[in-house]
Amino acid sequence: CLIDRASKLVASNLAAAVLKTGKGTNPDHPVLMTIEGTTFYKLKNLRERFEEYLSGYLSGERKRYVEFTEVAQSSLIGAALAGLID
């Protein structure tokens, strides 16, 4: 139940952001999402349930196209860039 609830909450928040921006209406230019974390990728059924809920929220007349990508060590890269910018 906990994994299912977490999947719904994350999917609804990300779907709301996609719908609010109005992006992703063209399949040739989907919204690109990167999700980081061992929990997301390794916890049993979390990713699958999340993707099911997200596609449910973004289907029908609200049809939006989303593409997922994984960036290795993105928090480390982000921290390094933030250090260089300051």
C-alpha cells in the first residue's frame, strides 16, 4: 500500500507540472524527465506503478508525451556546477 500511495503522489505531482506548462503535446517533442535515486529504480514495483499512474493522468483528452532518462550521478554534477557558478 505504501509503494502504491507513493507512486500515485509522485505521478500526480509530475503530471500536474506537465499539464500546467502545456508542454508535451507533440510526440516528436516530449517532456524529458530525469528521476534520480536508487529507491526509484530498485524498489520493487515503484517505477512500474509510477509509470502506470502517470500515463493514466496524461492520457485521454489531456494527452501528453513524456520521455524518461537516467543521468548517472546527476546530484554530483549539479553540485559541481553550482560550485563553479558561485
